[in-house]
Amino acid sequence: MSAPLLEVSGLTMRFGGLVAVDTLDLTADRGRITAVIGPNGAGKTTVFNCLTGFYRPTAGRLLLRHPGKGEVELQALPGYAVARYGVVRTFQNIRLFPRMTVLENLLVAQHTELMRKSAFSIAGLLGLKGWRDAQATALDRARFWIERLDLTRVADEEAGNLSYGVQRRVEIARAMNTNPLLLCLDEPAAGLNPRETAALGELLQGIRAEFGIGILLIEHDMSLVMGISDRIHVVDHGKKIAEGTPAEIRADERVIKAYLGEPDEAEVPPEVAQDMPELEGPRA
Amino acid sequence: MARTLPDRLKDAALAAFVALLLAVPFIGLTTINTDVGLRVATRWDWVLWAVAIVFAGRILFGFAADAVSTRRRRTEARGPLVSEAAGRTLGKAFAAAAIAFAVTLPFLPFSDRYVLDLGMTVLIYILLATGLNVTVGLAGLLDLGFVAFYAIGAYTFALLAKFFGFGFWIALPMAGLVAALFGVLLSLPILRLRGDYLAIVTLGFGEITRIVILNWQSLTGGPNGVGGIPRPTLFGLSFDRRPQEGQQSFHEVTGIAFSSEHRMMFLYFIVLLLVLVCAWAVWKLRRLPIGRAWEALREDEIACRSLGINPVLVKVSAYATGGLMGGLAGCFFAARQGFVSPESFTFIESAIILAIVVLGGMGSQIGVVVAAAFIVLLPEFAREFADYRMLLFGAAMILVMVWRPGGLISSREPTLTLAGGKQPAESVVRGVGS
Ligand SMILES: Nc1ncnc2c1ncn2[C@@H]1O[C@H](COP(=O)(O)OP(=O)(O)O)[C@@H](O)[C@H]1O
Ligand SMILES: [Mg+2]
């Protein structure tokens, strides 16, 4: 197998005295779904924040192997530039542009490319042909993802007026409009009903197969994680405590302990425990 | 929240007490001129009346506010008054009618110097508010010192004319560019600021600009201002009765009898042209990546960054574009007055321009036009009320904001639709029903 798309090594993030992420290693490959699971407060979102340039890690290396641009150290880039190298994320508490329509949200995602093609607005103001073609292409891409995520009916609605489940889909569609190499999803199934969750699983598998991009998935819904992940990393208190295939993780003692905890520090919401029926046993 | 009667009485009594405290010195005591000098007289009956009016008024006001808020809740449940698609058609019709009116105004029978002058003032404020609307309405960046760009544009022309003899048409783009440059300079220190801090710093920028102009005597003439700013020419033709050496005048060349009103009309058409060009540019920019990035920045800066948008560039471009239009307005202002002084660029101007943007509905060009007309014309029509003019004006502003908290035009027009301009029928139905 070739070298992984993303190689995180020794990632550490400290907030004052709190070590949110502690010398974490992680890899993500193209065409595979890599899940990161762990109890609330384990540091999963912090890993994403470091990866996508929102936090500058205290220590560690985030190496991206970009097919066109070679090896890129993400931690050295300014925050906004990470997305330009193809690492794009969604947010645990959805962040759309609420007063803009779904279609506009998807076009904003293509900003970097469109800005160049509009010659920083000059070609755009003059309405030159090159710009009009670029705009048509952008619109086609947006339309493709609107249809793919079943958003046609709401494409011209303001994103803020949509239901939670639909907003989640818009956020994924928006991320895909940046043409990413690595799609980082922070709890995409939170707030979805079981039917929506199942559809999300199919969608992610479809994206993986069709576009060959890497997907990094933080998720609490164990049926989803176990069903679609190629590899799972389990994090607790900022440290990786286990890594393996879904089957291996299911059987791992440390994972069971981290999730169900010693009786005095059970942080896990009951629904997670329900999602892992096989883990019920050891609690007794 | 409907309150009980005793509550209301207590509330009104409190208001009456405050009124009493204020009324005793302000109304109760008055000075009378007598032969031997000033004498203080008392008018306790007036005080009593004032307190009684406040007491009754406060109770009535409470009931009125309740009625308004219940009705608002009911209207909200029923959805918008006009469907979005109908609103858009209405907007287009309004824009066409407004442009047609503006273009024909100088030729209408009732049009005279006073009307044209007023028209120009309205247009200058539309131009200023169109610029500020980019910064505040679209990009969501507060700017309480917008008058700085107005001043910079005006002084750029005044000084270029004074020291280098530049004419209006060459100075116009330069005034715009210099103001845009100052927009960039202003945006750099405030990139990380938000809310109150942003308000304070931009306010300071406006004041600093005015104070620098006031004190830099050798360059700007300080409080004396700069005079002798040349009038604009039409392809080299002057509108003066006796043009300067080597210049031809409009009435000589065209053979139309000289009238000083022609110059007014010419100035009017210049500012109308500036407004149309700037409004068109903003309309166009909103539909380009930069304009969508402005709005996206207003909506969610963090999401912008996650999509590879550099917020610094977006903010800088928003301040620069707004500044550019402020500079153009300033240059025209200088040409129209023939004289500039720091007095024209005080904080109240920034406040008025911002009021136009907020009153119009953040981001709406039609809103800007309506609000500018409202804010400039209302005090004019209220001239008969003399001293109470500004009071009336304030009351009208408050009423409008109570009636339409989102501004006159609070719905946002999408920059494009999937249906390609045509709204899908289904969505119209939903717009009305839900
Ligand atoms: N900006 C921050 N400042 C201080 N502490 C933070 C910050 N971000 C996250 N943390 C802390 O880091 C820990 C990990 O949080 P997070 O990554 O959000 O967990 P998870 O996503 O796994 O639930 C928590 O204890 C949280 O309070
Ligand atoms: Mg989290």
C-alpha cells in the first residue's frame, strides 16, 4: 500500500494546564473511511481544529501528501489555507450561512477558484466570456451535489430555515463543493433519526467509492461507525487507546472501559451504550 | 406581556415623578427680562400639566405597546405580507420607476433650483449609503467613521485643484482611489476587532481624520477650509456665464440661452450618474464571488475560513469598496460646494449615513434609496415645525423601527436561483403558506 494521504504524528494540544490532545498518531487514506471515536471531551474535535488550522498545535506534525503539490505540513499553514490543500471539515454544531440560500452556500465553497477565474472581480464586472464559463461550471458542480444530496426542493431556500437533518446534508454538500481530498466530518449523525443516519452511511460509502477521497469521521453513533468505517481510532483523555478494524475495536477491553468507564466517571450518554449492545456485558 | 393595572399605575407614577424632577428646573422656573435685569419667575401650573400629561401618556403608551406586540406576533404567524417572488417583481418595478423619475426630475414643471438642490443632496446620501452598505450591510462590518472617506474624497479634489490645478474629472477617480486606500489602512488595525471595540475604533478613525484636517493648517487651511474648487466641465465646456481664459462655455457653443439653472442640472446629472454606476457595481459585485464572500463573512467568519476564504482579504476589500464610494461622493460634494471645510465632516454625518443603511434594511439597495429620501426630505417637509423638526424626525425614525425592526426592506434577494431567475412554483406556494 502507498503512503497514507494524511499522517498525524505526535499531535499535542494544550490549553493552559489541560492537555486536550496528547501525542496522538493518526493516519487517513484515500478511498477509506477512518473513524475517530471516544467519550465526550476526549479531544476529538480538538484534533479536527488542529488539522483544519483553527488551532495551532502545541507540538506535532500534520503531513498531507497532496498529489499535485507534494508533501505539505498543515500545521505551518495559515488557518484558511488548509482548505485550499483539500482538507475540509464540517462542524459539530452546524455552521452554514443561514441567510443565504443552499445554492449560494455551495457557491461560496467554490470561492477560491471562482475568485481567480473572475480575475478578482474584474472579468466578472465586465462579464467576460471566461468568467461566464467558469460560473456555469461552478453552477453545474453545485447542481450535481444538490441532486446527489437530495436538496433540489430546497435549493433556493435560505439555509437557516431548513430542518436540522437537511442542514447537515447542506453542510456536507458545501464541503464537497470545495473538491476536497480529505473530508473531515464532526459528528454528522448527531440529531439525525435512524433512517436519516442510515442514508448518511450510504452516502458516505458512495462518496468514498465514487470519488476516492479520504473521509475522517468523528461519530458517536456506533451503528454508523461500525457499519462503514475501514479503520477506527479510539481516543480517551486526548490519548489514543486503541486502533483497528471495527471487529477488533468491538472486542477491545480498553475501549469498553473507556466508554463505560469506572462507575464514578461514566461520561458516556446512555444512547451510546445502547448502540453498543455487545459492550453491555462487562459492566456488571 | 400584558401587565396588570396596578403595575401600570406604579410605572406611570414613576414616570411622572421623573417628569416632575425634570420639569421643576426646566419648565417651572423661567427668566423674565425687566428694566432692572433678569428676574426668575415660577410657573407651577405648567409643571402640574407636564406631570399629568406624562402620567396619562405613559399609561396609554403601555397599552399601545401591548397592542402592537400582540399584532406583530399574529402577523409573524401568518408569514410575510408579500411572497418573495412578488416582492422581487415589485422591487424591479420600483427600481425602474425611481430611475425614470430621477432622470426626468430636472425637466418636470415643478422643478426649480430648490428641488434640484434637494435632489442632489438625496443623491449624495444615496451614494454614501450605497458605499457604507457594502461594509455594514453586506460584509457585516460596523463602521461609525464613514464620514472620513467622504472627507478624504472631498479634500483630495480640493487639494489637487489648489496645488496642481486638476479638474473634476481627473480628480474623481483619484479621490475614489485615495479613499479606498484609506479604507485598506483602516481595515488593517481592526481585523481582529468585533462589536464595541470595532465601533470605538471606527468612530475614532472618523474623528481623527477630521481633527487632522482641522489642524494641518499648512496643507488643508485648517478651519478656514479650501476654496476656489473648480466647477466640473462637460467635455471641456464650462457652465459659467463668462468662462475662464481659454475655456469655452456651454451656452456659447450650443447656442442655448445662458441660464444658471443649467449648471445645477449638469451637477445633478453627474451625481445621478455616479449613483447609477455605483448601484450597478454593487448589484454586480453581489453576484460575483467577492460579494458572496462579503455576505458569507457577515453570516459566519469561521465557516468562511473552513472553506479556504481568507477573511483578511474579504474585510479589506469590503472597507476599500465602501471607502471608494465615499470618496467619489466627497469629490462631488467638493465640486458642488466649490469650498470644503472640516465642519462638513462631523460625526453626525456618519450617524446619518449609518441610519440610512439601517433604516433601509441592511444590504438592500432599494432600501437605501427609500431611506435616504426619507431621512433627507422629512426634515425639509417638517420645516414649518421649526424647532420641533428634529423631534418629529426622531419620532418618525422610532416609529419606523418599531413597525419594521429589520428595516424597510428586510427580505434578502438571493444572488441567483437554481431555477435560473424563475422561482419554482412550489416554493412560492410555500413562501405564502408557511
Ligand atoms: N479553546 C479551548 N480552550 C480551552 N479548552 C478547550 C478548548 N477547546 C477544547 N477544550 C477542552 O479540550 C477537551 C477536549 O474537547 P473536545 O475536543 O471538544 O472533545 P470532543 O470533541 O472529543 O468531545 C475538553 O476538556 C475541552 O473543554
Ligand atoms: Mg466534539
